[in-house]
Amino acid sequence: MISSRQDFIKKHSNLFWYTPEQAKQSISDDLLVETTLNYGTLDDFRELRRIMTPKRLAKVFFSATGRKAGNYYPEIRNFFSLVLQPYA
């Protein structure tokens, strides 16, 4: 079971293929959530939710405005808006 943010990033390193290896441990929460929701699986989301807590995850997700909000695919934005709304 993954218990830390660093373990999650290491396990799902393929999601961050464009990030140099030495920079992966300093990935921001915004990028971590955005990439996981857009390209990860539902199980990846569940793991991230356990690590970050639902409230923190919702805060990061809903704080994305303007261009950052546009980085989410429309169907992803809609689905996770519904899923995370109770924690916002």
C-alpha cells in the first residue's frame, strides 16, 4: 500500500513521463492532481485520495481556475466536480 506522496509519484512515474527524474519529487499538488485525474485510472484516483485526503484533493481541484481549469478534459472536470463536491 502506498503511504506517501513520493511513493505515489514513484509508482506512477509513467504519468509524469515528460518531467525529468530529478524533478519528479518536487511536483506541485496542482500538477499531481491534474495529471492523475486526466490520465490515471480510477484506482489511481483512489490511491491519491487516501494520500491527500478528500478535502485536500477537493481544495486543489476546485482552486484551479482560468487556464489551469482548462487543463482538465471537460468530461473529467464534470465527473470529478460531482465526486469531490461533498468535500469542497
